[in-house]
Amino acid sequence: MNSAKATLFMPVENQVRELDSKLLLACIAAKRGFSSVIGSRREMHIHIASFPRGIYLAKSLPVRRNIIFKIMRKLGHGIVAWDEEALVHPQAETYYRKRVCPLGIKYASHLFAWGEDNALLWQQYPELPAGTPIHITGNPRSDLLRSDLRGFYEKDAEELRKKYGLFILVNTNFNHVNAFSPELNLFRLDSKPGEAPKFGRAAKGMSREYAEGLRDHKQAIYESFQEVIPKLEKAFPKYTIIVRPHPTENQEIYRDIASRCERVRVTNEGNVVPWILASQLVIHNGCTTGVEAYVLGVAAISYRPTVNDYYDLGFYRLPNLLSYQCFDFGELQTTVGGILSSKIGPPDGDERDTLIVQYLEALDGPLACERMVDVLEEMIEDESELSKPSFRDRLEGWSMSAVRTLIKRSKERLPDSHNRPEFQNHRYPEVSLEEIRVRLSRFQQVLGDSQKLKVEQISQQFFEISG
């Protein structure tokens, strides 16, 4: 290794969802002597052969990830992993087929779990290599919800209140049927008449029966949300309606609705946490923001005008059960009115408290980030986990990386590629060095950390953070 401890590589796929939590983790790691490189996941994979050896913190282990992991191990990188999507997950059989690569998981030396539910999901995976340590640490994203870190978003939340006044936050998650690009949906739209629809990228790993049922269910709810947004504006004239689409959704339909309304705004700006804190209440359907709102103490409603309990209480069980549930607009209007008039408080109760503890670790005590860094420190003390590769392995890793990069750069030019520059720029827009420094400084303030951090922009896409 080229430092007293190690360089951590933290890939970010969806910037608005992941960047702040990775910055927090980098801040905690710097206190322990680690340096961290943060940037676009796609670009990090492409440039992996140009980085010094370190520990790669994988955000998922889905199918097709085994090639890049093989390259990393050839180059001498250690790999640890968690799954950003494991908090709200489908039934185990579908989850394993869609989210876990039986080849890729063999390259991960340690797994981090959001909580007991996630750990059990890992443990029961039939292809889990024997002896793989599973650490129930919590997740950096859940650290951002804790009361002792909530001050990080105070300024952002206050600015949102000043800009929008009183508002109801409507979070949508219809990327399965309204994706940024059609090929990212559960099913493609270019099938020939009479031909069974072809799987889109979202259906990879699903059975056709499961994917068709999910598509029909999500499509029905998606259409209901299009109807309910203007109804909410009319029913509550003193409030702005903020529609926040899923990071990989197409926003066009919501902007069209907003153009016909006076107080509907559509935005995907920044992390969702300050938006939740600044809102009067949250409306969703099976969305992770229902979980986040519960932990933050903000009232959330799961609007379920179409019911399919196989998906609603299978795939989307956690956010739905942690929220009030309304099954038609009349019920929704009554519940929203009760919350706005303070007659109804945020959802609570022993059953919900028991449920959240099963899914989320580190809501008190040491931060999830601190628990993760504990594991990373143990890793570098065990030199066998980060042994220097042979010249032959390094050469093979460099060669494989060059070929993979050539293929990726060629494919991104294809018209139906999900890696087209416009989609990548949507998921990971440019961020300035000054913005990174400001956010790290704010983290240090809430942590009470006076250590001076060194923050450098090492390319257009990557930042290095060290103590």
C-alpha cells in the first residue's frame, strides 16, 4: 500500500442519493488515517487501472459485476460490499436473481448489512462463499437520518422553506414503468405486434410472471399519482406540491402536469433528507423515503389506490408499514388534512418501532460509518487480504481493463444504451471542488471534528479526501 493505512475507493452511481453519505464516510475514515477517492462509479471502473492499490467499497453485487471485480483483484485491490437497494427489497428468490451475482460475490472479502433483515438475506443466499464475514453495521445513508447529525441539513432545509413556503412532498418511484430511457423500464416498447414484450433492463433477473405483475401494478399506481397531484393542489390551496421523481425516472410527465397547475413544482435537486425535513408531510407508494421520513419523525402516507399485497407487503413492505396507508383520494384528503391541522402526528407505535430495529442498525451509538471503518482497519492489519499481486496478475488486470474500457466507450454511443452520456450526466452531474469542501466542512462541524482535511480534485470526476 502507498500510505500508512490505505486508499478507499467510494463509487457513486446516483449522486443525489449517495454522495453525501460517501462524504461522511470519507470524513470518518480520514480521522483514522485513510484517504478516500470519491467519484462516478462508471468512470471509476473505467479508470481503475490508473489508481494505486486500495480497498474498493462496492455499493452492490448485481449480475454482470464479476468482470470488473476480477480486474480489481488482479490489480491488487481489496473489495468489500453492501447493497444500496437491500433496505427495500423484493422477495428473496427475485432479490438473489436480480441483485446478487454468484461469481461477483466471491470477490468480496466482507459484506456490510443495513440491519438484521439484510444480514439474514445475505446469510441465506445459496451461493454465499463459506466463511464470508457479514457485519451488521448499518449504512452511511441511515447515519444522515440520526438526530445527532441532522444539523448537517439545517441550512439546506431552511433554504427550501424560504423558497417554497409550506409544501407537501410527493415522492414517486415509477422508474420501472417511467424510466429516464425506455430501455430501462421493465419491458421495452419496441416489440413487434403480436410478439411478447422484450425485457428491459429493470427486469433483469426477474421471472416473466413476476415482472409482468410488477409492471401492471406499478403502471396502475403511476397513473393514479398523475391524477392525484392536481387534486392535492386543489384540495390544499395554501400549500405548494413538490413532486420529487425517483433519480432514474423520466420527469416529463410531471413537468407537463406542473405546467397546468399553479403550485406544483418538479425537482430532483439534492439529497432527499432536507426536503423531507422541510416538508409538512410526505406522500409516496412503497418508496424508501417512507422509511427515511419515519426515522426523521416526519409524517408519511403511502397512497395505495391499487392494491396488490404480493408486491405491496412483499417488495414494499417496510415503507408501507411505517407509513399511514390510504386507499382512495377521500381517505388521503382526510389524513393529509389531519396532519396539516396537527390533529394527527407522525406514525408511531411499538410495532413500527420493532420493525425499524429489524431493518436498520446504528440508529444510536456509534455511527454506521464508524462501524465500517472499524472493519476496514481490521482488514489492513491482516496483510493477507491486501497482498501485493504478481507482475503477471497486474499485467492481466491492465489488459482486461483496457479491453473493457474500449467496449464500454463503444457501447455508450449506441442509441439504446443506458450508458449514454446524457443519462450518466443526469445520474452524476458535475460537482465543484468548492461544493465538496463546503459539505465536508459542515460534516466536521456537526461531528465536532477540528482536524484539517486535505481535499483535492484529481480529475473532472474524482476527488481525494485525506487527513
